[in-house]
Amino acid sequence: MERETQGNAAQPPTCINGGERIDPYGFERPHDFESYKEMMDEYVAVLNRRSLRWSKLLQEKPHVEKNLTVKRYVRKGVPNEHRAKIWMAASGAQERLESNPGHYQSLLAAEHDPKLKETIQTDINRTFPNNVLFQSKAEPGLQRALYNVLLAYGHHNQTVGYCQGMNFIVGYLIIITKDEEKSFWLMDALLGRILPDYYSPAMLGLKTDQEVIDELVKTKSPAVGQLMAQYPGIWTLVVSRWFICLYIDILPIETVLRIWDCLFYEGSKVLFRVALTLIAHHQPEILRARSLCDVCECFKQITCGAFTLDCHTFMQKIFTEPGSLSMATIEKLREKCRQQILSGESRQP
């Protein structure tokens, strides 16, 4: 996957660095800048309305509570100026930060495994080469902050250590929070509580969720389910990157951030809602596939274009198009699929 002031998504994209086409998050967009700018010119009105409502809500209740009003607000989008606060509160990261004062700094000061340091450093230069904030010549660059958070987390969670894909997630967290310690605790929330065992050496959680999406598609889009059944192991090819990178570099950044608003608040079922919406909305194209290569190419294409770029409409769709999908349903399917995987592995010589 090759892809410090508070950022403000309510601003339209800007051209900086001698006319390069760069969005508010530092990403160069030479190929889709005009369509992105057109979308943002309309979306800015939505963001400004949401910003006013969020500001009023947080003025009345500065401590973020989980209730139907906040859930509705989160689904409609969190403005960038409030994102770090909402993500920290909704995920439990703020509580962990406050109850572990100095923990992040102590992790940085600890003795670190040379192999961990080397692995992270190698991936740092591959992280967002198309983002001016992460280029080594950028000043102030975010590479050092990215390295620090990944190193601290690798020491904090030695079972996981470092896994490819984590660098992109931390990169997005730093872009939004502009704060190493907050990014660290948000990573702790994601890997420790929200995502089920995606990044451990066996990646059992990721393997399980690939089977879960198979089960859900058979129910929600049975014609696609029948097609995919012709190709054993196909879900690993087409959705593992979606899940392991939480749609980074798969979907446009505004859309990814809206998905993450809901991920931090509602949990990992949101990842399935996104996948099911992409599949249901593009069912006719998927069903035209006549080979494994056709299917893989189609799954690349369905993440591009106007449908996913218009993040506001897309997010409305993910909560209507797949129909009912509770966390209880997801957990029941996970347990079933996990047992099948473990049983299959135990039978292997």
C-alpha cells in the first residue's frame, strides 16, 4: 500500500507549493483535483452547518456522552475542529490517557528492540509519499511523530509489535489530532478494543472478518455471494486490504474520515456496512465478471468515482442500503467463522 494548526475540512482544497494540487490534509491530487474541488465546494456548506451544531452541542455538554443525539450527529459527520475530541471521548482513549499519565513518554524513553526500530524506520519512508507533510524535507514534517507513535505502540503491545498497514492508520491519526500522545491512545483503542485481533501475528481477526463478509453477502446480496463462491479464497484477495487499512488509500480521505467518525463511536460493524454498500451498489458490474481477474479488477473499480467521492451521500447510503446489521449479529457470525478457521487449522498436518 503506497499511498500544525488544526486542519479545517470546511475549507475548500487549496493549491500550494508552486501551484501543486494539494488537499487540506497535504495529499497531492494531480488526477482528481477538479472533481474533488467540485465536491468540496458543495460539501463545505454541509460542514459549516454541522460545525455550528456541534459547537452548540459541545457548549451545552462539554463532556461527550453516548446517546442517540450524539450518535445521529456522528453519523452526519464530525467537523475537523472537533474530530480529535470526539474520537478520543467516544473510543475511551481520553479516559485511558488521563488514567495513565506519563505512560506514552515512558514508552519512548524505554530501551527498544533494534529489529522493531529498523522495521518501522524502513516503512516510514514508504508512508504517504504523495503527502507533503510526510515528505522528509517537509518542515515541520510528521515523519518523526509517526515513528515515535509506532515505536511506542510496538513497545506497549509487544504481541502485535509492528505490522504493515499500521503506519498508514497512525499517519491519519496524526494528521487529524496533530498530537503524538492522542494518536497513540487512539491506536490503543483501535487495536485493543475496536478491531478484533487484526494485527496479531496470526491475524485471526482479519481472517475471521473475511469469512463474516462472505456470510453477510450471501444473505444481503445472494447473487454476488453465488458468484464469489466459484472462487475459493476470493475474499482475502478483494477485501483484506479494505479492513487491514480501514479503507485508507481505498476510498477518498473525506470518506475515510467520515467512516472513522462512526468506527470510533459505533465499533467495527461500520467496516461491514461500508463493504456491503459498495457491493450492493455495484452488484450489476460485479455480476458481469467472468473470471477471477475480472472480479479483482471490479472490486478495485467500485471504490473509485463519484459514488465514494461524495462522502455525505455515501455515508447516508451505508446506514440504509445494507439494511439491519447489529453488533450482536456480527459477533455471532464472528464466533461461528472463528471456530471454523481454528477447526480447519487444527486438522492441517
